[in-house]
Amino acid sequence: MRFKEVRQMRKLTQRQVADLLEIPLRTYQNYEREINDPDTDVLCKMADFYGITVDYLVGYSDIAFQPQSHLSADETHLIDVYRRLDEPGRHAVITLAEGLAGE
């Protein structure tokens, strides 16, 4: 399971994620420690929040999200990297991209 890894990449606390999922902090901590497994609803809610697949979240796949058929491999990779960034990182990427595009 990649709960802790994904949470830390977003620079979130366990409390923040537990609050988002509307579950007790101890319950979330037990998910990270792999003492208990979350139900399907919680897994889907976490995956949606992080913008990743459930398969990636639980460690079944190394692909963080399903590529859209209309996107190139480079576009898919860029979206994958962007989704793993925290808010300041996302802002920096947008600022850089706008500068490169002459906006």
C-alpha cells in the first residue's frame, strides 16, 4: 500500500487525510501501518482526492493514473508528475509553463 508515500508527496498530515476521508485519525493510521484495510469507498475517495488509480494506491500498478487515449505519452507523463506535486509545486509548474508559452 502506498498511503503514506502518496500522503507525504502531497505534504499532508495524517490528520488532514483522515479529516478529508471523514474517518477517525486512528483508523487512518492503521491503514498506513497496514493493520487494517480500508473499504472500497475509502479507497476510491483517496484515489479521487489524489488523482491516481486505486491500483497505484494499493501497489498493484506502478502507473499512477490511467492515460487518456487522446493524450500523447509526454502529456500523460506531465500530468502524472503534476498530480504528485503539492500546491506550491503545481503553482511553480504552471508559472514556468506559462512563461515558456509566452503568456
